[in-house]
Amino acid sequence: MVRRSTVIAILGLALAAAAASAQDGTAGFPDRPIRIIVAMPAGGGVDVATRLIANQVQSALGQPLPVENKPGAAGTIAAEDVFHSAPDGYTLLASPPAAITTNGFLYKSLNYEPAQLKPVAIMARIPNVLLVRQDFPAQSVQELVAYALAHPGTLNYASQGIGTTSHLTAELFQTLTHTKLVHVPYKGTAPALSDLIAGHVDLMFSELATSIELHKSGKARILAVATKQRVAALPDIPTMAEAGVPGCESDTWNALTAPPQTPDAVIAKLNEAINAAIKDPELLDRYRKLNLQPGGGTPAEMSAFLKEETQRWGEVIRAAGIQPQ
């Protein structure tokens, strides 16, 4: 028989926990669906990572996490929507870096402040690669650079949009190689890759996750990876440094942020659920098959990382002479 004192103690702990939740703002959270607005079209890396995380997290939180794509203007359309949403944890932004780091350098006016969006979690990290159309004449990075130097302004490159990692990596590449390429911005990864496969653009710095199958199937070719070390899935592909362009390092990461003033306790609860999801063996297996690397970490760690990335790519923007639009 359970002692009366034990029952009282358990009830006391439950009441204390309920009182703590009420005090920190997480009482009953979430009690309805949490909407995630993706800053890129369906089919790209951030969209894939978001849907995997949302599917995993909804079990832990007991509520669905519907995903809505709002691409355009390097993520500003989606970011503005989330920025002006109620700061209650029920609307989140899923984006690649630009929307929450460098857009302030690239637009004369924004209807949101990137630095004020509250970090929730890094969902995934993806190495970037130098991808060229299948019939591109250069067979190596050195040959590409030689051709670009001999024919300035004739090669064009796709990007996910102005200010995105794919755009800024290409700008870094041009600065390091003293080449001049023509920028063709798109509204996300999928349409850019479609035109590269069709031969309408020559090359693109793209995510490994969405490029590796194109490479394996012969629809496009990866000339190098923009990482410090070679990628295990592509052991024969050199790094940019090995290919003769040291310093050309870049990866893409996909993150969740919340509106300004969202309570820290709500952020912490979301972060805890996402970190738990990222450690799940089933999710990790899906990540491995998609060549995604797990994110994770605390909101404070993500905040520090965002500041570093903003400074790093801000310097690339200034060096490239990219003027705000």
C-alpha cells in the first residue's frame, strides 16, 4: 500500500512543476499546431530538413507542425512574416543562412531585423560543392579557372538567390581566383538545379545533399567540395584547397528561429525537443542517407554562431563590392 505521505509528496511535486510552467510561460505549450514557414521552395535542402524535424518533433510535443513554403527575395518574405507574428512560439522560420545573417548587408531596407529573430536550433549542416553542367568542358577546377580567366564574363553561375550561401560562395571564389562570372539568381535550390541540368547555366555552388545524386547519375558533375577535408561519400573528389583554391570553404546550415520577444522558456522547450529529435537513430539514419550532418546545440550557442557567420560573410560582401538593393 502506498503511504499517504508519499502520495502527498508526489502531488506536491506535480503542483510545483505546474506552478513553474505557469511562471516561465510554458504552461500548456503547445496546445495547438506550430506553423513552420520555410524561406525556400519545396524540394531544397532546408525544406527537406524541416519536414524531417517537424515529423519527428510533433510526437514529442503532441501537436502537428505544418510546413508552409514562402520563397522569394533571399528569404526576406518568409522572415518578414515570422518577424511580425505573435511571439508565442506558434510560428517559426526555417531558413538557410541569408535570411537571418547577411540580408541586412544586401537590402537597403528590410521590414524585419535579422538579428532580432530569436535562435531556436540548427537543424542540419550540409557541405557545399562546386557543381557544373554535365557537358561543361572543364574537367577540373584548374581548367575552369583557366577558362574563366581567358573568357571573363562569359561563364554564368546559378544561385538560390541574392545573398544566399551559394551566391556568396561564388563571390568568394571569384575574389580568390580573380575571375569574373555572371550571376543568375533563382528563388531556391530546386529551380536553380533544374536550369543547370538543362544546360541553361554553367555552374553552381550547391549543397552536397541535393547535388550528389545528380553527380552519381551523370546529370551534372561535382568538381570539388568546399570543405576542409574530403567528404566520405565522395572520396575521389578534391577539396577546393586541393584543387588550387585555398580559403574557399563553405557549408550551408538550416536553422529555426522565432519572432522577437518569444519567451526564453518557450524557446528552450522547442530547442529541447529538436535536440532530442536530432539524436534519434531513425532521424540520424535519414540524415546519413541524404548526406545531411546533424545540427543541435543550445540557443546561446546558435546565437554566437549567427554573429560569427554574419561577420564572416559580411566581409565577403564588402570585398566583392556587392551593393544593397
